[in-house]
Amino acid sequence: MSEGEKKAAGKGTLTESKKTKTIKVPIGIFGVNIAEVEREVPLDEPPPLPVNAELNVLGKPTKRLDGHLKVTGAARYTADIQLSGMLYGRILRSPHPHAKIKSIDLSQACKQPGVRAAHIITRVVGTAKERDEKTRAIDAKILFDSSTGVPIVKYVGQPVAAIAATTDRAAAEALEYIKVEYEPLPFVVDMYDAMKPDAPKVFQGPTEQEGTAGGGGAPPGLPQKGNVRGPEVAGLLGGDRGDVKAGFAEADLVVENEYHTQIQMHSALEPHGLIADWRDDALTIYASTQGTSSLRDDIAHLFNLPKNKVRVITEFMGGGFGAKFGAGNYGIAAILLSKQAKAPVKLMHDRKEEQTCAGFRPASVQNLKIGAKNDGTLTAITLSSHGTAGTALGAGVGWAAQNLYKCANFSSQHFDVLTNQSPGCAFRAPGQPQGCFAIEQAIDELCDRLGLDPLELRDKIDADEMRKQQRNLGAKAFDWSKRKRAGSDKGAIRRGVGMAQGEWPRFVDMNSSCELRLTNDGGVEVLSSVQDIGTGIRTVLAQVVAEELGLLPTDIVVRIGDTVFPTGPASGGSVTTGSITPAVRKAAHHLKLKIFDLASSKLSAEPEDLIMKDGKISEKNGGNSLTLKKLAKELPTDQLSVFASRTADYGGFEKGNFLGFGRLSSVQFAEVLVDTESGRIHIERIVAAHSCGRPLNPLALESQINGGVLQGISWALYENRHVDKASGIVVNPNVEQYKLVGAKEVPKIEIVLMEEYLGRSATDATGIGEPAIVPTAAAIANAVANAIGVRILSLPMTPDKVLAALKKGGSR
Amino acid sequence: MAGKDDEYERKQSRDISRRRFLKGAGLTALSMANLSEAQAAKEASAAIRGPGATAVTLRVNNAVHNLQVEPCETLAETLRTQLGMTGTKVSCDRGTCSACTVWLDGATMCACMTLTVDVQDRAVTTIEGLAQDGKLHPVQEAFIEKDATMCGFCTPGMVMSCAALLARNSSPTLDDVREATCGNFCRCGTYPKVFAATLAAAGKGVK
Ligand code: FES
Ligand code: FES
């Protein structure tokens, strides 16, 4: 037990009820150091699960239950739903980055053919808000023209008015008839310009913004000067430690650089959008969301409705990556239009709206300085970072510099810079890829300068046992031994290899519940509002139930993505699997106990002596048996039902009731070719070693790791949003000029999936979404430095930067 | 007066298509049976279509549909809103992402960039028409087997591109698959498995 664990256990956070039992659960890395640990758990917890090798379904590659629907086009996404009498909504957006709205006239627009409803947007969400009443009042004076009551425009694309019409085209055409009189105000788009004392203010006073279920947002109460908010000196995992001055004094050498990372657009294939159907004072929402339940709560709050009058449905969802939480401006508009028109209204972003007003990973500038002894021991780390999420907060760079390595002296400060750009938001592992890009290159540079092998040095300065194993296994799969000294490859095309590592916390959402039903024809259904955003949780839930009840995953019907079912977690921060699967296993276990109770008289056996296997209930010693189908016929009612919620982590939490002990560690290796004449980087191979607790469905896990790596590559080499400083307009608001990784640039990706046991829940599984993207860009940057002997400190690593680096490095 | 010239050219090509359409209709008993004579006469006399809705006959997955469409309506819109075939996805709506890939006479085409009035008598195949007699196309089976779908929004377009590749090349190389899917965006990152699935399907001897 670590210190923190003892504290947590001591505080009595272990369990709610006094009644506990002690169970022995596997702990450690399978094949390396597997052992058993005792945990005190509530009496109603299921018995411990053995390691995957002893299981029938869990840990086995399992085809997606909804694969058939997806490959035949039968899967219905929000974008596909058509309700009878449904109208189409469209939003008029501001062409100005900062302006007061003098007047809005909807009258002509309302007369256009097919128009059924129109309204002026009086509330904009997704941005930061003024902190205190006083500044809010000053802002209000400037913000609201008393005759229009319309908020001030703070970014190009800010919603101004919305229209619903009988067809999408009619709605789009009617927008042209809305007359808006703007009074343009001075604005600032560039981060450095916004930091100047005389820069136009984006907000009138200090700002605040809470995060979403996917992250983002900023700690409350920080100072703000003009557009610069901060410093933020401590985060979730702590803040400064030791004495950096003394640390640097001890150092034999110092690595100090400025690292730049650019904006990344989520670019999900299905844009943001929802259908609002407001009738009889109840609201049904079909939404492309990462959190059905959190969206329901958001809407209930915004519209002052009881939660049970709002139903959110997300059967299939075409990608989110952190951007799809909450009602959004489009959602609020659709709901109001539906209320006004008394008809369902569908409002989906078009691609331009999606690429300009739907969030992004904020850009960052990091000044990172590390001091080390000649043997590579770190003596001090300081990090000062700035970032802009436009009109939003939350441009931090995570805690990689702070926590990846042993270093007694650490100090950091982060500043959010507000600019007149659309609001950024959480994007897959908010902050961490940025932070890793800096610290992992700094460590690599340290190795180069000290003539140390990057793996050996990390073995020495990284305390994480999992990463040590990942480095070891990853290096074998990758054949790390072929690595040559940086810059030693000659010729026009140079080969390089590099690696980097990362981590993500193990978050748990305790608000995770499900219902499990056995129907009297022997069918089994799992019900939860948890949504499958493409990760495959639908299939994993079936696996969990199948394992417990001795059935096949295909025997289980999984009904999810609907808030009429018990509340499941929102899918952000890699929480889904680790939060909902223990609840589902608990439910399955209790359903099994009920089944055994019923069966015991039929089989004249004690319930404890029964097992379920191959669709049958039988005596352990192979005596009598009975099929589940037959037993189910005897149910007194149509169904037997069990409700269960997530139990607190075994052994308590590291923090609150959401941060679990243990981290999701990752190590990635990259092999690249750099064309020194054209400046192009070609990635040949990635080896990705990952851990996610007990792997439940290796097939889907591999897919998610591939996905994280590819988004990391895309960010490292290609993606960049360009905003015209003079107008605030995004000049590449589409996917032909916003370059994403494509089929021709996909390298060979090899995955080393660790089987790790933490002994923390009834399934002991966690997610993989975030960790998969964290170290990728840094690994590529290190491989590029190894190839050409010069470092590229700015993303994306486009040919011009490669050529400039070569020129500077004088190695052409 | 580029505008005028454009208009003239468009009219010319429409006229040519119109003729081809009628010729096709005359030769195909099925199409003829579904095209009332009065309608055919009306169609024949209409030199310029629009600005309002106009009659078209579409052949989608071997079924014939008589529809009224606006001249500016894309095939993707018609399929999705009029025919309820929402397997064809729209993501960029400007020919970049290939989520809307369908086949016109067996060749892949972006349905978001194709006007329905221009489809005329060409055979449209959508993702809904790929499985034959309830049996999945080998590419579809391989996609499930290899987990080549995640959120699935790009999947129909991806499947149509890969199945078309196998129709013209029964033993493609990895590079052939990359080439065939280089217009298909997948933000979830299914590419490695799309490649594996398509090569596996080819191994099964797809015609
Ligand atoms: S929707 Fe047609 S190519 Fe993107
Ligand atoms: S599977 Fe989600 S975009 Fe391809």
C-alpha cells in the first residue's frame, strides 16, 4: 500500500457500508510480476476475476456486435434521423471577430418560403465568462445593445440568429434575408499580440470557465491582466516542489528550449448536431454526443426542466474526440426553434461550421528548462507555458514535465491568453501531447548531449514500473539496437529512430449504473445510458455479461445511449470502460444469484453449488442441469431485473472519488525517413506499447491505439488551422485545405498490449482513448532529430521547417 | 460573358443527357414500364429543367424510383432524404472525404458532388445494395472480422471504395488498397485494419 492508499483507507473511504469481505485479486503485469493482493470490498461485490488466461470471453478478441449494422449502412446516426414533420435548422454566424450588434431584423427572413421559426441568439455557450458581477455589468453595458439584447460578438462564426424551415436548403436561403447591423470593434487574433498591454480586450474583466466531462476549462480564481490569465501553478496532480534554483546550481548541464505546438481540429466525420423534439412540455433529443446523461442534465439546467422531462438518445455516433459534450449553441438553437415551431428541428453543423466553431486543441508555447548531472540524473525542471483557446480557457500543457520523471525540484507556471477566436475545448488527452512534445524532446536532447541511450536513461530516471516493461518489450519488437548516433545517417534520405513516453490518469466516474434483465424467453439485456462513440463499449458490455452468465457475447442484447436507462458515464478522459464495466459485472453476478435461487429447487441443489455455462445452469460437480431458457419460462413476471452502480475503487481513490491509483502508461517508438532535399518526413513504422488494466477486447483496443497514433501523426506532421490576423477568419475551414493523415501516409503500426492487473474493481479494466495519442508526436520528433541531427521544436513538422532546421544545423 | 457560356454549355450537356436518357428508357423495358407516356412526353419537351422540382427516374440497387427533385439536389441528398437510404453519409459535402461514395455503373463517385438530375439512367449502387440475397459482400465480412470500423461513419464509403477496387482488381497489393482509399477520410483511424480487411477479402477470391 502506498502512503496515499493508506490515507484513503484510513479515512474510511474504502466502502460506504461497514459490511465488507476480504478478497484476493491479481496484481502486477502478466508474464512479468503477477501476484495477488488482498482487498477489503463491500459484501455485495462479485468474487474476484482471475487473469484473462483463465476466462472464456474477456480478453479474447471479440467482433463488434454492431459491425454488421455499420458495414451495411444500417446504423442510424443523428445525421440520418428523419422524424415526421421535421424541420431543418440553420444558424447565421458573425463575419466579424469583435463587434456590437446594433440591430437584427428577422422579418424578411420569416416571410421566406418554408420558414417556420426564427430567433435571435441571446446566450452563447462554450466560451469563458466574466468572473464578477461588476465586470459582468460593465461588459453587459458594452455587450448588450438595449434595443437588441444581443451578446457582443467575440469571434468570427459566433451564432447570431437561427432559423428553422421545411427543408435544409430553405433554411439556408432564408438566412440570407436576416438583416444585421454590426458595429465592428478592435480585435486581436494572434496570441503574442493579445499579450501586449495595449491589446484590445477580449473580455472586460477576469474570466472563468468550468471544464466539460472531457476536460478543458481552467482552475477558478486565477489573476487576469488584460487578455492574460494566470499563472496557474498547480493542477490535479500537484504543483511546484523542491528548490529549482538550488537544483540548477547542482546541474552539470542544462537543456533549455522553446517548443511550439499548433491548433488541432477534431474533424470528426459526423459533425456536431442534434434533433430537438419539444412537445407537450417534454423534450426528446437525438444527439451526436459523448455524454447522453450529461447532455440531459445540461439541457434540463439550461431550460429549467425536470430531468425526467428530457430524454437524450444517441444510438450511433460518428466521432467526438472530446468536442461533443453539452448542448452547444447549435443545440440550444434547435431546442428553442422546436419549441417555437411545435415540430422537431434538426440542426447539424455543416463542415465549415465544424472546422471553425466546434472546438479545437489549443496551441501552446512552452519554455522548458531541465538541469541534469553528467550521469543523467535530473536536478531541476522549470516550465513556463502560454496557450490560447481563443475565447475559451484551458490551453494548459498537462503534467508530463512535472510527473514523468524523478526530479526533486520542479516549478511551473501556465498562462491562458484570450484571443478573438472561436472557443477551443477538450481534445483527446487535453494538454498531455503538448507537454510530452516538450519534455520528451528535452530528455532526448539530454541523452544526445551526454551520449546516453534514451532507454537506459529513462530506466534510471523514470520510476514507473509499467513503462520500464513497455520500454523493454517495445524495444524488442522495434529492434531498438539498430539505432545509430543522431545525425550519423548520410545521403539525401536519412533514416532515424526515436521513442517517447507518456501517461494519463486513471479516472473513474462513480455515476455509472446499469440494469440487467432476464426475460421469460431466456433473453438477456443490458440497459445503460452510456454511449458507444466508436470505441466498442457496446461489445465490451456484452462480453462482461457473457463471461459472468456463461453465454456468448452475441447472446446479449445491449441497449445503450438512451437516458431512459440508468445513467452511465460520459465518454471523456478514458473513463468509460473502467467506470461502467464493474457495475455491469456486479449486476450480472446478482442476476446469476437470483437465477441460482430459482434453479436450486428445480435441481434440488444448494444455490452455492450451481454454475452457469453454455446457456445452462448445472451443479458444479456435473450433476443435474437445466437450460436458462427453460428456467426463464418459470419467471413469475416477464422479466427478472437487477440494478447496479459502480462500487468505489478497491482500496480507495488517490483523490476525491474520481482519480484512481495507477496511471495509463505508454511508450511509443518511431522509425522515419527524412528527405533532406524536399524536407518531407515519411513515417515507416510505429511500435506502440500500452497498458489499460485488464484488456477486455484486444481487437477494439488495437483499433483505438491505431486511432490515437494516427491522430498523433496527423498532428505532428500535417494539421494546422490558419487564421487571418487581419480579419479573424479561418482560411482553411474545410478538410481539403486542412490536411489530415490519409491512407498513403499510414505507417505500419505494431502494438504491444500489456496485461496489467491493478486490483481496483470487479473488472479491473480501464480505457485507452487518451494514452494512445500522448507520446506519438514526441516520438516522431525524436526520430527526426536522430535522422538529421537537428531538432525541430515546432509542430507541425512541415517540409519548410525541416529544410530550415537542416540549414541552421548546417548538415546539408 | 463567362456566365452565359457556362449556361449554354450546361444546357448543351443537359440536352445530350436528355437524349441519352430517352434512348436508354426506350431500350429498357423496366424503365419504360415505370415511365408513364405522358411523363415521357413532358420530359422530352422540357429542354431546360428547373428552377422548380423536376421528374427523374433513378435506378438504385436495381430498383426503379420515380421522383421529383430540384435541379440543384445532389444524389446524396436524394438518397438520404427521399429514399431513406442513409447509409451513404455526408461529411464534407464537397468531394473531399468520400464518406458519400456510391457506384455509378460500377465506378466510385462522390454522391455529394453528383446532381441527381445528371444521374439519368446510370445504375446507382449504394452501401445498402452491396450485400446480395442477404449475404454480405466479402469486404463487408472482412471489415467485421478485422474490426475495420470504429465509429463507423466513414465505413460505408470505405467499404464501397474497397469493394470497387476488388471488382476491378481481384488481387490488389497494399499500395493498391492505399490508392483506392486515399480519398476516404477516417478520423477514428481504421486505415490499418481497412487495408488488412481488403487484402483478406481479396484472398477469399472476390470476383
Ligand atoms: S461528403 Fe461527399 S466527399 Fe465528403
Ligand atoms: S470509423 Fe470513425 S471516421 Fe472512420
